[in-house]
Amino acid sequence: MPLGVYVQVPFCQTKCTYCNFHTGVVSRDRYRPYVDAVCRDISDASASSTESVDTVYVGGGTPSLLDTEDLARLLHALVRSFPGPRVEVTLEADPETVTPERTAAWQRAGFNRISLGAQSFQDVELQNAGRLHRREDIFRAVDLLRSAGLSNVSLDLIAGLPHQTRASWEDSVSQLLRIYPDHVSVYMLEIDEGSRLGRESLAGGSRYAAGAIPSDDDMADFYECAARRLADAGYHHYEISNWGLPGRESLHNLKYWRREAYLGFGAGAHSFDGIARWANVHEPVRYTTLIERGATAREQFEVVSPAQALAEEFFLGLRQIEGIDIAPIEQRSDPSLGLRWETLHQRIDTLQSHGLVKLEGTRLRIAPNRLTISNEVFLELLG
Ligand code: SF4
């Protein structure tokens, strides 16, 4: 099975109010040494691997900020190091960073899919969230991408931004459908205590409009509304947060939910080889220094135990709308997990009687009208 490769670019132009990722606003001078280090990391890793790579995802952060030559160097390092063919090569981009010169260069470098961080089509919501783009930038960016031959575009929306209302959400979904991208992600805002918005929701204040965050019930209503309208428009709902036109599901992200192997390069990137999981150090300068010295940037190396592997099969697999076939998972699971399976079967029965999951034959899935509380269902099942 070919690998997926994820490359993390941890740089942004500004910090969104709700963001608590390990990303930073740094001088552009720091970009090139970082890219040099990632290229070296890729080439070192390939020395101990004979695997081929079929999907690449360059995410962040805002990787579209990098000079186009640096992005091309990253892809060339992968081509030199791992055999192909590359089926899906995605770049995450912010709408305001999309220019005619960049789109042409991205296409030439080998990217064939762009994930555009739209998030909302309402200027007031974008401004409050600390985003630099506005509604018109999204339309302009998609036009430029399509003119450059980058027609496979994914757009995302966030349900739950401050000042969002049912009417403004309906309008954002309508604008998105006017564009009719190949792929759509809808995320429900998670308010992290470490973000500026999260701190304001706890401590009070009005700078980031924490008081104007929609309620959990409203957020769930927004999600359901988007799910209905996307289905009516012909999108295939294949994962809790993701919809694609037929054949446009994200092949790279499917690897995560199917527990297939992937390698991560860059600060904070995660890897999984089917047996162990590991992550690189989070701090970009430290990552760069370690790689420049010829040392490993890996930390948190952990062999996945049979019990953990079982929990992951459920936790990750059930994010897919089609669910999982539990029979082959049970057949190949470690015999020492017999007791755990007994508990799992009992829990599945209880959750089914409460309408939270559906078991049809041996195929288990989250009940379609309970997707907005999937985390609670996972806890009940695996906790
Ligand atoms: S663009 Fe993404 S990574 Fe950067 S600050 Fe905003 S949410 Fe965080």
C-alpha cells in the first residue's frame, strides 16, 4: 500500500483568534532554512524506506506563503526520494495569498489540488476571527486557480464563528454552492482554552467577540443545515466533516481514517507506519537545528499496543459515514482482547438501543442524526 506524505509549514501571516496550533508569525527570512531542513529530512528518511508515495499534503499554517521555488523544492525532494505515481498532491492556501503568478507556479510544480481556507463568506465574521481575506477574495482566488488548471479545489467553512447567525450561515453555504467546489469541509468551532478567543470566553471581555459565539445547539443546527444542502447539491458525505463530489473524496485524508501508513515531515508533523506512531519536535527553529546537525527530530515514539490499535480502528474508522465492518477487525485482533470485545459488544447494543449507533449485519456506524455528538458517542463506546 503506497504511503501518504504530510509536510507541515508552521508559518502564518497573522494568528486567527480561535487558533491554538503550533504555528507562528515569523520573519520571511526563516522560511528558506526551514524548507532546506524539510528537504534534508525527506531525503534522509527515504534512505531507510523503499515505499512508494501516492498522496502528498502540504498543510499548516499557511504553506501558500512560501516562495513558489521553495514549494517546488519540497515536491522535488519527494520525487527524488520516493517513487510515485503522485495521485493527489494538495496545497493548503489562504485566499488572499492566491495570485496569478503563484497559481501558475503551483501547477507547474506538481500540485493538483488546492484546499482553500474560506471559513466564512461574511466579512464581519472573517474580520472578527482575525482572517485577512474577505468574501470577494474567495471568489477571486477560485477563479485564478481554475484558470491555471487547478480545478480540484476544496473549500472549508467553520460553524460557530462569533457573530454567525442562521441567516449568515445559510448565506455562506449559498455562496459556497455558487462556487461549487469539488470538495467541502465543515468544521464545528472548538474553543481551545489556549487561543485568544478561548481565554476571552473564560475570563470575559469583548475584544474577540467571545460573547457573540453561537450556542452549541445553533452550531449543530448550522452543521445539519449544511449537510442537507450539500446532499441536495450532489455531494457525497463520506466523513463527519467532509463532503466530495463523486470521485473527489480526499485520498490523503482517507488514509488517516483507515489507519494506513503515512510519513510526516516538518515541525510537529506526525507519522504512522502501521506499528508505531511518532511526532517531530514542535518548535520550528529546534526542528531546523536538529536536522541541520544530522540528528533526528523525532520524539514521542510509541509502539501502538493491541488495545490502542483496536480503539483506533473504532475511533478513526467511525468518523467515516459508511462506518466499519467489525467482523474482520474482531477476527484479526489480538486474542488477549477477548474481554474487551465482550464489553464493546455490550456497549454497541446499549448505544444502538438509544439510537446513537446503527449496526446492520456486522457494519457499525454512527447514527446519521447523531454525527454532531460523535465525540460523546466515541467516549461511551471506548471510554
Ligand atoms: S491560518 Fe490556520 S494555522 Fe494559521 S493562525 Fe489561522 S487557523 Fe491557525
